[in-house]
Amino acid sequence: MKIAIVNGPNLNLTGSREPQIYGRTDFDTLLSTLRSAHPDVEIVYFQSNIEGALIDFLHSCIGNTQGIILNAGAYTHTSIALADAISAVAIPCIELHLSNVFAREEYRKTSYIASKCIGSISGLGMYGYKLALAYFINAGEDAS
Ligand code: DQA
């Protein structure tokens, strides 16, 4: 099984960026934890600060990836193009946010991608990625 973890803008700085909001763990640490815990799962990681690059990556998942865990960062709240890409690739996708976007600024309560995803996880920090991966492992290819 191949699962893609896709992170949008500014998430490359996680661990040092506003740690009171996003925590002190970086994605290298998370990925080695996930890969050690699930050696049988191919976990592909992609991060970009560029909207089009995220869309191109999602397109590249067609036909070879069983699930996508997507933290679109601020594009969550702005990008119809990213929402369309989730629909276009037709791969089960989980929306993820480290912080609880519903407990923050009003503009973070709008998500263009939520309705295109099978579900959303928000506010559980890095643990959210573990839960999302566990969902795909347990639900298998019938996740959608
Ligand atoms: C975020 C929440 C977004 O509102 C914000 O723009 C981010 C990170 C999160 O993981 O909590 O960059 O997606």
C-alpha cells in the first residue's frame, strides 16, 4: 500500500515555526516514526510552498497511491484549484491540520477542500498524521 503525505506552504518549517501553535516536532522525525512503525506501507512525502506544484503532485498519484493525507496549510482556506485537484484524482483524501483551525481566526474556519475529503482531522498535532495513516491501513483500499 502506498500512502502520500502532502504538506502545503510553510509546513517545511514545522518544529521551529510558531511552536506554541504547531509543536516542536519536525516532519523528518514524524516520517521516521511512521516508517519504522509501518515498514510494509510505502509512505511518500511531498511538501511545497507552491500551489501548482501541490496540484502536479496530486495528479502524479493517480493510479499508484491508495490514500492521501493532505495538510494544505493556508491554501485550505483559499484554493479552489486544490479542491478541484482532489476531486480530479479521485483518491481517498484526509484533510489534516496540526492546529485546531476552528479555535483560531475566522478565516481559518473556511475550508475549500473539506467537502472533497473523506474526513478531516484538526488540532491533534503530529498525532493526527498517525491517526490518518492508521485509518488508511485499517480501512484498506475501500476507504472511500
Ligand atoms: C494549518 C492551519 C492553517 O490555517 C495554516 O495556514 C497552516 C497550518 C495547520 O496545520 O494547523 O499553515 O494547516
